[in-house]
Amino acid sequence: MIINSDAKNEADDQFAIVHGLLSPTFDVRGLIPAHFGTRRSDRSMAESREEIDLLLDLLGMTGTITVADGAAAAIPDEQTPADSPGARLIIEESKLAGDGDPLYVAFLGPLTDMASAILLDPEIVRRNVIVIWIGGIDYSGLDSGSKIEFNLSNDIAAANVVFDSGITVWQVPNNVYRQVSVSYAELDAKIAGAGPLGEYLVRQLKEWNARVHAEPIESRSLGDSPAIALMLYPGSGNFRVRPAPRFGAEGHHVPGSGNPIRVCESVDTRFLLEDMFAKINRFAERNNG
């Protein structure tokens, strides 16, 4: 599996990356730092790379995991890739996938590098590749709370390339990923004392909340983590097969290719959080005891 992450965008990617790297059944083929647009930074991909490097240092994994930079910005249009080492890594690893041995690529931000891989090597859609994307609005037609979902907003063209392509997609829309909520009290009790890694994960989450919320807050959604849980145990999610839409300029659904995609409608948050907390604590016990 490969994790593609806009790691410094918010404070939840860090938990998903650590959870993935601490899961022994995963064959991790690489991490890809992703951009997160220009609204928060003019060097967003570089900041994601720095955060991934920091997490690898805390895990004692520096130099043991391939890190391939993704594109620094969105693709310019649906015909033009943003070539990058990250897109090339996806292409090369896809060639090794076989029957019964898929390559999972988890996208915790925009789909830029997946779209670029498809545009660079259209044959990738015929290989055994499963794209898991945290992004897009739900399909209920209800008010999702914002005009456009953040991960989608950072590269709508890329999402349209991927959803039009026919590649296997598991989508986790915003109504589902918002449900992975944790409180400060839970984080303090479960992992804040789990060595430098646990301390950093909790501290950076609280610091991010303090910077961006005008009013006091004591909780956070770990919205990127369903991607890890669904790879660990696909049965932890309930899926509905839907025809692939396209995405309009405001992030809404418009008629698309109709290729079947799997949309996650709920995820077992108990399994997700308890497995992650247990692995972080096990890591701390092995490295501090």
C-alpha cells in the first residue's frame, strides 16, 4: 500500500500515517507528500514532506520507508498531468500488483497524483489498483455544511479524471469521515503518555485547534483515519455501489461516466480508534521500556 497525504494541512493526517506504519500486515511501498492548495501556505507540498519526515523520525523509520514527493499544485486541466516522483511511484508499484494482490493507494487529500499517474500511464486503470479517497460530499442531497469539500476543492479536475477513468475507487465522503470524533479527554487518557510519539500527536492536534478556532474547543475529527481502517478490515465499512459522478465547480455531483464506485456510508469507529490507540501504546512500550 501507498499513503498519499497532505500531512501538514490539518492535524488528523498524522494519526492515519502513524496507524498505517504501525500495522504489521501492511506492505508499505511508500509515502507521498501532497499539496493542499495555496489558501493556507504557498509551499504546502514541502510542508507535508517536512511533517512526514518528522513522523518517520518519531517512529525510528527514517530511511526505511520510501518517500516520493507529489505534485506541488493541482493539475492544470483534465488532459495534463502534474508529473512527480509520487505519481511515478504509483505507476511503478501498480505494475507489481497481481490477481489477489492489489495495490491500495490511500489519498488523504487531493487526487492530484492519482490523476497524474492515470494521465501518464492510462494502462494503470486495467491493473489491480484500489484507490481509497477521503473526500467529496455525501450523496444524500442534504446540506453538507459547506459549499465544497476541502480535499475535492484542491483539485476538482483530478477528481474528475479519476472518477471518469474506471479505476477501482472506494470513496469516504465527508458525512462519514466527520464521524471519527475524539475528545481531548480521550486522547489524554489513551495516548498522550505514550512516549514522544503519542505526546506529539496529541499536542499538535490541540495546537492546530487553538490556531484555527476562535472559540474554545476540546474535540477533533480524525477524518483521514477511515482509509487505514478500510485497508486493515474492509468489513469495518458499509458500502453502497454507485455510478461514478463528476464534480462541478462548487463540488456538487453532476452526471459522470457511470462507472461503478464503492461509497462508504459508515465505518466502525470503535475498531478504528481502539486499534490505533493500542498500536501507539504498543510502540511506546517497546521503545521506552
